[in-house]
Amino acid sequence: MRLPWVLLIALLAHHPVLGLTPAKRSYFTHNYYVLEHDPSANPGASLEETARTLGVEVVERAGELRNHWLVRAVKPDLAARSDDSDPVLNVLENLKARANVVETHLLLRSEETRHARAVVSSLKYLSRQTPRQRIKRAPPPVRPPQDSSDPTQPPPETLAQRVASRLGIQDPMFPEQWHLVNNDYPEHMMNATPVWEMGFTGKGVISSLVDDGLDYTSEDLKDNFDAEDSYDFNDHEKLPTPKKYDDHHGTRCAGQIAAGKNNACGVGIAYQSKVAGVRILSGPISDVDEAAALNYGFQNVSIYSCSWGPPDNGQSMEGPGYLIKKAVVNGINNGRGGKGSIFVFASGNGAANGDQCNFDGYTNSIYSVTVSAVDSKGLHPYYSEPCAANMIVAYSSGSGKHIVTTDKGKNECTSSHGGTSAAAPNAVGVFALALEARPDLSWRDIQYLCVENARMINPDDPDWEPTAAGRPYSYKYGFGVLDAYQYVKAAQTWLLVKPQAWFETKAIQLNNGTMDEDEKYSGGQFISNGGVNSTLSITKQMLVDNNFEKLEHINVRVWINHTCRGDVEVEIVSPNGIKSVLAKKRPSDRADTGYPGWVFMSVKHWGENPVGDWTISITDSNKPQENNGTFLGWNMKFWGTSIDPAKATQYEVPLKEGTLPLPENAPTPPTPTTSKVLAKPTALLPGDHGTAEGENTNPAFPSGTPTTDMGWFPDMANLVSNQKWFFVAIGAVVLFGMGAGIFFWRRRRVARLSNYTTLPAGDDVSMSALSSHRGVARSSRPTKELYDAFGEVSDDEDDEDETRALRGTHPRDRVAAGLGFHSGFLDDDEPPSAGGHPTPLYQDEPERAEPHHEARQEHSTPSSPSGSGESWEHAS
Ligand SMILES: *[C@@H]1O[C@H](CO)[C@@H](O)[C@H](O)[C@H]1NC(C)=O
Ligand SMILES: *[C@@H]1O[C@H](CO)[C@@H](O)[C@H](O)[C@H]1NC(C)=O
Ligand SMILES: *[C@@H]1O[C@H](CO)[C@@H](O)[C@H](O)[C@H]1NC(C)=O
Ligand SMILES: *[C@@H]1O[C@H](CO)[C@@H](O)[C@H](O)[C@H]1NC(C)=O
Ligand SMILES: *[C@@H]1O[C@H](CO)[C@@H](O)[C@H](O)[C@H]1NC(C)=O
């Protein structure tokens, strides 16, 4: 069925089919859109007819998304137009109006109306694509690290040198790679060398670095480079060549994973695995390209390493747009022969700004292994973001040490890599080792192995809290630090989990609280000094009805209208008394847009029996006299294993979600909506990310009475007492001065490019019924400036000329996996729960009395299209 379409599109585009790579875009001359065409709609119109009616030409399929097409129209002459509305979207509006004409009169039943109805019913989704900048979670170019050793004194033979001679490692910088062999703190390293001695080095596993390029000419990477699965979405070229002066981030991360065992720089954790480079961070790209990037080569690529995200400024609350969420779910459902792409995201570097990874829709996705950082002493570095979505930690910069890895260039090495950006690739390397040992692990097996095999560090840190399933959890460390040896050993004997199941509760609405598609709130309960509590109940029957056996992730979606979002704190307490802090005060977040159906995620309830009452607490951390708000409603989504694998179904991203309509009139308007990722200014990691001393004594989210104290002040006090900090501060001032100079210089250059990155106001709206994203736009602007100040704006100027090619369908079909399933492993393997009570079997759980709660809850079926709530959240 695909082939005729391909030919048709080729004819339609009047261009020969050139190849399989995405076409070059020309945002100067054309407007681009993504449309989802439903070939089975009845009445329906063909893709060709739909495109012709809208006045667009089909460019190519949208990445790996079935029935999604990238289309374009010549940009209208701005001067000739009286308004700034989008002509293609206008056509659609007119079609919809015509299709909705109520034909009481036979004479009015025209061919035109029939045609309009056919096109409208075939068109499931249409959105304008605007290029936007994605931001790396990277340190800016940093000063060389302080070298405290005396080069004239030959140091005694170290542990690393002994390991190097035993394993025949000649890489000159290997002894400096403390994350592989830590001479000073041998208990703090990724512990990969024993896995190499077991014979696993990542052979046959491909990781994709979704980043700013990958230097495939590097001596350390060229033998492990996978060109076939690489692509440059910034310049629309096949090879991900780093071109800008600071395009070294992807190369450094790739070196951590797959730097060769040779005579260049150091060694990667999976030094015989392959790395592909997908370049998206070196200029603005559209959602459709980000979606394509996250599925690029997704049959051969096992792991996508993502060290970027929304700004880490403690102000933004953003997540992936609809197409990107779809691509991720496509990777989960269909990638790697159906075993699921493994997405690894860095948790973010904004902890010093009060940022938390539950305000980032990428890191709080259930589909992502979210990785925070610990330093060479095993301490929590001040930049690493805490949240209930953190799954594990891996080693990175702090307490005087950075990550030593390959750098851009023929034979280059860097000793200044770090941040959570460098923690994520260390985890990717470990997963590559495990996938060589066990290529059949699904994306959820990878997560289970993290949960059950992460190593606890700093056991006296008050951030550790018991969970119902027995393993302690920390917002800073997740379930602990990833230990390659422990992980791979466990993977070798791991019994695969059964397919995923899920269910979503109906929303509880407080005092008729609602939110419409324009994010307009009404009703709700005032959040007074004592806060507002609300409870919903989960019954055994809900689990049975939804084929749901064991709990993994939970989602909590909230609708809160507040004049200062950063004041609002959100917690959820499980039936077993386990509390997840979902949102702690964020002093910098002054947005007045509230939480318009934002989805939080927690892994802290993994393995817990979900039957019983879940209580949410919404509190205002400041006095409500000045800034205040209302709690309108909430719901929950439970993700876990299925009871009967044969009845398991795959999750699909709903087209519409996030509104809170009144229960009795909950119509689904025919208009599809979309959400967009706005500019993502950089999360600039300060220059002292490697030098500042970490800590292991502060809870991430101290409980007790709300204070106006920012959580990071105690850390800062420690820093100030450290003399080094003074010189770091002086350095920062100097750097700032330089930065400001560069900023004004760049700004003049950037002015010339600004038409490229921002579209005229009004055109920014991709659909008529689009929900607005005022708060995000507002809050992200200041950091965009900061971002520009460091000169990381696109230098792409050569996009005018364009070659169009048709991206073919993937020839490699999904492999039917004959998987064996582990049944009820949590029962078998779990230690007794924290309180000494065995984790009860669900079926044995005593019936609970019906509690008092605001609204009686019913479950909704997993496939319910009117449901809302999954973790890839709207960008607002
Ligand atoms: C990807 O897999 C296909 C078969 O599934 C194979 O033909 C191709 O060579 C592989 N590419 C790489 C880079 O391994
Ligand atoms: C909610 O709306 C219903 C009617 O739709 C009304 O009867 C009820 O009083 C309202 N409740 C509140 C608290 O406003
Ligand atoms: C939030 O509630 C206030 C009243 O408390 C109301 O004036 C305001 O319009 C609401 N905001 C939105 C976006 O609906
Ligand atoms: C909400 O519940 C918490 C316990 O989870 C309790 O400490 C608090 O007092 C309750 N608040 C209200 C307003 O009932
Ligand atoms: C809520 O805030 C407004 C100002 O934004 C203030 O006038 C009002 O008194 C506050 N309400 C309460 C109950 O404190």
C-alpha cells in the first residue's frame, strides 16, 4: 500500500525520487506543515486530493511516522496580505465551516460540501512547522581544570595504570578517566572494566548521539562510527559534521560511549560498540525534524543519547510537542524490531536555579531513562536536578574533577566535559554493554534493571526515603548509581517482563473546576494557607478490568490556576503512605499561567500495590494574600505490567488531551490541536561545575513549613566557605564581561538571521484551535538572550537552495519477537518492604472502606480517546 503512495507523491512533487534522505528545507521561500492523513476515512479524500485542496505540495513522509506527511506551500507575499493569518490554515477553516453546514435543505447539499467533508475527515491533524532552537545540556567552553599535581614528580603507579597494563590499554588518557578507574575513590566509578573482562565491549550495539554533530574523522571514533544511521538535520546533509566552533558536545558524549581502545585519548565504556550522530542542536529545527531525529535508523539503533532539553532556568515548564511525543511512542512500539528504542535523557543542570526535572516533559516521560549526576567523590553536584522522575545517577563533573573524553579533532582529548550531559552517555555506555549480553531486553527491561540494580550511595543522606517495594529512593540519586558490572550481571539472567498495561482515572474536579482549549480556567477550590487535599481511590477491580498487574510509573496530571506558579507545591501520597514530591517551590518561576493540565511523573512507587487511596496535596508556599490561585482538578495514570500478555495493547498518543471539561458536557470538538516546543534557551552550566564540592547531607525537597529560603542556599554557603570559590567567582566575573562583549557583537550578527528563527506574530499559531502557550513564551525569552550571549545561535545561512528527495519507507520490517515472559517477578525477587510487611499480592489486599473524597472515581479504559494524561506533556 505504501509504494503507490510513494509514486504518487513523486509525481505530485514533480521531482524525481532522489534517495532516502530527508529533503533540505527552505523556510525562506516556503511554509512547512505536517499533515496526518487517514487513508481509511469514509467519506475520505486521497492524500493527493487533500494536498491539492489545501494548496500544498507533499515533500516527504514525516520521519518514521506512518501516514504523516511533510507538506509545503510557497510563502505568500507578506506585503500583499492584509492580515497575517496563515493561508493554508485559512483554507482548512473554510473547509471545516463548509463541512459543518447543516443541510436542512436538499438544494444545499452540494458537491462542494461533500468534498469538504471528505477532506476534513481524511485530515486528522495539520500543524505549521516553525524552526526552533534545541539546547544542549552542556557546559559552555570552560577554563582548563585546575591542575594540582606537580608534573615534575613521577606519581606512584596507580590503580588505573595497573588496570591498563592488565587489560593492555594504551590510550594515553585512560589513567585520567576516573569514571572508568577511580584511583582516589575506587568505590566511585562506572565499574565497566570487570564487564570488559567478562568479554562484553558493546559489540553489535549502536547508540545514536542526538546532538550537535559527531567528529567521525577522530582517530578515537572513526572505526566505531556508523554513517548509515547518521544524519544532519541542521544542514540537511548525510554526515553529522561538527561545523560550528562549539560543536564538540556530541563528539565528547560519543567518546564516553565508544572511543576506541587504541592510542588516542581514552576509552569508551562500550569501546567496541558503534555510534551514529544525528545533528539537531546546531541551529533551529522544526518539530517534524526532531521527531524524525528521534526515530532515525530506529531498527538498527538501540539507544538514543539525549543530553539536551528545555531551559534549566527554574522558570520554564515545557515538554515535547505532539509529533515528538508520537515519534517517541513510535520508537517504543516499533523501534528495534518491537523491543523499543531506549531513550536516555540527562536530567538537567538547573538545580542551582531551583529547577526540577519534573518540569521538563522529556525527562519526566515514562519512556526516558532519566539520568542525574554524582561526582568523583560520590557527592551530589550542585547543578544536578532532583525530581521523582530521576531513575538513576551516573558519574560526572564535580568536587574538582571533570569527565575526560574524546574531543573534536583528529586526535584530541578534553578534560573539561561534565554536567548531567556527561552522566547520560555514561549510562548509555552501560546499556550498550548490557545489550550485547542480552539483545532481547525490551525498553522496560532496561528500566527494571536500573530500578533493581542501581547501587545505593551515601546511605546517610537524608534524601533517601523508603519505598513500599523495599528499595530506598532519592530525588537526587533516583534508585542509586548505575554500576556496569552489577547491571550486566543482572541482565544476563534477567527474565523478560510482560508487555505494558496502563489505565487512567477520570479527573476529579473541585468545585466544578474546568479548563477549556484556550487554557481558560473556571471554578476550582481556593488554595488557602493550609493547602488543598484531594483523594482518589483505586480498586482491585480497576486493575483486573485493565489487565493491570504490577505498578511501574505513575503520572499525575494537575490543573491549577495561580498567579505565581513557582509558589505552588504538589505532593502525592500513596495508599501505603509513600510520598512523592512532584513540585517543590521554584523561586524563579513567576509565571501566571498555572499548571494547565501539566503531567508529573514518579518512579518512586515502582513495585508498590496501587490499590487504595491516593491523596494529592496542593499547597501555596507563600502567603496567598498577594499571589494566589485555585485547584481545579487532577487525575492519575498508572503504568505497569499486564496480567495477560495476550491481551496487551500498544499505547498510542491521543490527538487531544489536557483539557478539563465539565463531566456532563464533554464533547470532542472536531478540531485537532497541537502543542509546540518553543525556543529552548541553553542550560548554561557554570564554569565551576567540575570544581565545586558536592554534598550528601541535604534532602532535595526539605519538608516542613514552607520557607522563602531557596533550596540551594546551604550549598552556596558551603561554597563560600571554600576559598577556591572566591577565585572561581572572580573568574566568573571576567567570563561574564567577555560574554557580554561577545553578546553585543553576536547580537548585531544575529539581527540579520532573526527572520529565520522567528516567524511573524500570528503565523506562529499552527491550528485555529491551538492552545496558547503564553507563559512559556514569556519566560523563555530572557534565557534566549543569555543563550545568544554565548554565541550558540545558528550560523546556518545556506538553506536557500534545496534538493527534495523522497524519504522511503523503512525496508526492515518489525521482527516478530518470540519473547518469554517472567511472571510476577516482583513477588519472587523482592526483599520484604520497608516496614517489615511483605508486599501484599493484589488479590489478597483487603477491601477498603469507601473513603471520603471529592468525587467518586471510575476508571476509564486504556483506549479511551477522551482520556487525557500521558507523560509527554504540552509545552505550556
Ligand atoms: C541495519 O540493518 C539492516 C538489516 O536489518 C542491515 O542490512 C544494515 O546493514 C544494518 N546497518 C548497520 C549500520 O548495521
Ligand atoms: C456545580 O455545577 C452543578 C450544575 O452543573 C451545580 O448544581 C453545583 O451547585 C455546582 N457546584 C459548585 C460547587 O459550584
Ligand atoms: C484564574 O482565576 C482568576 C480568578 O481567581 C481569574 O480571574 C483568571 O481569569 C483565571 N485565569 C485564567 C487563565 O483563567
Ligand atoms: C493534607 O494531607 C496532609 C497529609 O498528607 C496533611 O498533613 C495536611 O494537613 C492535609 N491538609 C489539609 C488541608 O487537609
Ligand atoms: C488573592 O490575590 C489578590 C491579588 O492578586 C488579592 O487581592 C486577594 O485578596 C487574594 N485573596 C486572598 C483570599 O488572599
